[in-house]
Amino acid sequence: DTGVSQNPRHKITKRGQNVTFRCDPISEHNRLYWYRQTLGQGPEFLTYFQNEAQLEKSRLLSDRFSAERPKGSFSTLEIQRTEQGDSAMYLCASSSSPEKLFFGSGTQLSVL
Amino acid sequence: KQEVTQIPAALSVPEGENLVLNCSFTDSAIYNLQWFRQDPGKGLTSLLLIQSSQREQTSGRLNASLDKSSGRSTLYIAASQPGDSATYLCAVSPGNTPLVFGKGTRLSVIA
């Protein structure tokens, strides 16, 4: 499978715990994006990497959120001290140009 | 700040009908516009991408149009099928910056 892969598919955690999600982009894509989507809403941009450089971060990305893309390959998104408001689908996308993004199936986070 | 609005929020039609989904955006300075499909609990699949210099794109039973000056796009689905049931999202690219999405139209095609 050469698509964008996200793990885990589902994560249930208790408030205050830390969680980490992983995204493996399409291998030749140098751009990687993280989006967050809540029920009934469109995806909202969180952050963007070109190769290993994090080029843009949304104001939605509070200091509890951190993203990395070591060596410009896979990426991780960590949320520290989770809150119930963090419950959402976290989507990763990759591309080789700004034009066409390929999305993964997402990680559904539920914070109890 | 770019804002994208999709109307209607939900739509239910009998199988075989032709239908139109609407998308509007506030800033006409866009690089391109894309329509995506999202099945429940899943990621997004790109359906059509229209460059700012284009007026429409077609793929099978789908046709998307773009009127950049008025800030509008439509997605036309011909001869709808139950398998078309999904949420359809419109997104604009302001340039070398991330996509801005609408909230989507939830489509149900009844057999």
C-alpha cells in the first residue's frame, strides 16, 4: 500500500494523559500536513512540514501540541496533558506540490 | 481571512436524481479549488481539482465548475447512486499556504 498511513486508527485516553500519533506519508512526497476535524466541521489546519522543516503552525496548535518530522520521513504529533476539547479526528496529508493532497484515514482521539 | 461556506449542510435525494452542491469563498485570490469526498470515520479522497485559470473539471458523473470572480463553485453529480452517499467537502488554496475547508455537505442517496 503506497498511500498515507496513520497509526493508531483509534485512541482512547483519560484527561491529563499524553498521546502520540504517527503519520507515514507517501514516500516521494516532501510536504506533510496535520489537520484536525471535529464532528460536523471541515478539517482545520494545524501544521505543515517541508522535508524536516516545520514551516507553518496554526494558532490552534497550543503549547501542549508538538509535531516533528525527523529526517523528513514520518511525522509524529504529540498532545500533552490532554483535555476533553482535544477529542477529534487528526488527519495527516502529504503531497509533492501545494496542489494535490493525499490524506490518510486519520486517528480518532477520544479524551474521557 | 478566507472563509468557505457550503450549502446545503445536508441533502437527501432518491436514486437517479441529478444534484448540485454549492461552495462559496470570501477571497477570490485563490490558487485552486478542490472537492473532496469523506466517508464516515474515514479520511478524505480528492475528487476534482480546478486551477484558478480553469472554469470546470469533469470526472465520470462528476462535474465541478469555478467562478472565481464571484467566489463560487458547484459540484454536479449526475444520476446519483446510493454509493455516492458521503460528505462532500470544498477546499480552496490561497497559494503556497494550506487548504481552507468548508464544513461539507452530507449527502444521502436513497435507493
